[in-house]
Amino acid sequence: RPEGYATVSRDITERKLAEERLRQATVDLLDANGRKTRFLATLAHELRNPLAPLRTGLDLMQLPGASQEALGRARAMMDRQLRQMVHLIDDLMDIARIDSGKIELKRERVALGTIVGAAIEGVMPMVEAAGHDLAVALPEEPLWLDADPTRLAQVLANLLTNACKYTPGGGRIALAARREGGDAVIEVRDSGIGIPPDALESVFEMFSQVSQNIGRAQGGLGIGLALVRSLVQMHGGTITAASAGAGQGSTFTLRLPLASLATAPAARPDGSE
Ligand code: ADP
């Protein structure tokens, strides 16, 4: 009976669909578990790494005959290691806050140039240590945003830090901004190792790291860009990555809505204009 066949074949199709859904769910779960395990291993590694140089530094400081110069170098090294650890832990705490919806933007009307200045000040020591050349090009007219300046500076500092990390010493890094219609478009470009085409999307995912990067030697947890993307989206913006391929450098393009000059500035925390 035709109806009978129809029912059977529909049952089979539905069962196949259900099996396929189950298979995909299993793959996703294993994938997520794998990433979590890798993340925990990397996290342990990243937290453990700075401890050995800190121990060495402390030991050196207790050596009776240590020269002032050696002591100065040890102090600078310990300072660097501690900063890196604080940065790592801050990123982790931010990710936890974003996951639980606890990050709030403190928006105010602010010129993009101010934010760029703050970000560059933070990364300059790293840029100089690597011998990179950093070029900044901003338009003459100020680009006004209703944004959280601390958070946006964190976004730009993160992109500039990555540009430093994934570019062999003596490279070129450029930050350029322009106005495009109602948006500010900011590009962070480097002359570094580049990103393979199939990883351009996934670099923004939590815990994702392109393997075999020379950058692995630089450490990192694969959470920086996930944090960057969340913060940009909270500002109503978008971020994309582009790269012409291995060794061809990378470009991160950020698009943020400009403050509408017709509306009153977002209230400043202190109530001033
Ligand atoms: P990480 O802590 O590993 O730097 P991120 O989330 O900041 O984590 O970046 C994720 C991955 O994206 C990095 O591990 C690296 O493989 C790749 N990546 C990020 N920025 C760049 C860049 N400017 N050039 C090349 N690869 C990059």
C-alpha cells in the first residue's frame, strides 16, 4: 500500500536526520572538550612559565657580589614577567565577566585619537623591544565615538600586541583610521607571519590558536581576540581579519559607529560635558 511505503520511508529519513544531528552534536562536544583540555594545559603552562625567571631574579638579588647593572636587568625582567602575568589574568577575568554578562561599558563622547594614544603608550615598550617600526595615521578631523575609552584602548592594545608577537623582529606595524559614512574604520596591519585563509574566522573564537605559529614561543591563551570581538560587538561594531597568506602579514579591520553629532553626548560618569 502506497501510504505504508510513504510512512516507512519518512521514518527512515527522520531517523537518518536524527542520527546525523546526534553525530554532529558528538563531534561538537568532542571538539569543545578537546579545546578545553588544550586550553587548561596552555593555561597551566602560561602561569608556570614566568615563575622560573622570577625565581632566578630573586636568587640573583640575594647574591652578595651582584653588580648594580645585573640587579637592574633582573628587576626589569621581573617587572616584565609580572606585567605579562597580570595581563593574562586580567584577560581571563574579563572573559569570565563577559560570559556571565557582567561587563558594562562606561560610555562617554571621546575622540578616537585619545583612545589610540592610550593604546600606543601601553604597547610602545614591546614595539621598541622587538625593533618594529610603528606608523600611525589618523585623519585631521577628530572622529567622535560614544564609547568606553578604557575598553576600546584595550581592544587596540590587544591588536597591536598581536601584531608585535606575530611579526619577526624589525617588522612594520601600521595603525590607520578613516571615516567611512557614519563609521570610523580602523586598520591594524603588520608585516608578520600572516594567517592561513581557513583560520581567518576561527581566530576570533575562544581558545583558538593557529598551530605552528612562531608566536607560540611568545605564549598566549587564545582568548585575546575572542575578548576583542566581544568588546567590539558591545560597541555596536564589527571586526574582521585578512591576510594574503603565510609570511604576507595580517590586517585587522575594526568598524565602529561614529557618535551622531546631532544627539547629546553620552553622559560622562562624573556628569561633566
Ligand atoms: P593568543 O593568546 O594566542 O595570541 P589571540 O586570541 O590573541 O590569542 O589570537 C588567536 C590566534 O590568532 C593566535 O594564537 C595566532 O595564531 C593568531 N593571530 C592573532 N593575531 C595575529 C597576527 N597579527 N598575525 C598572525 N596571527 C595572528
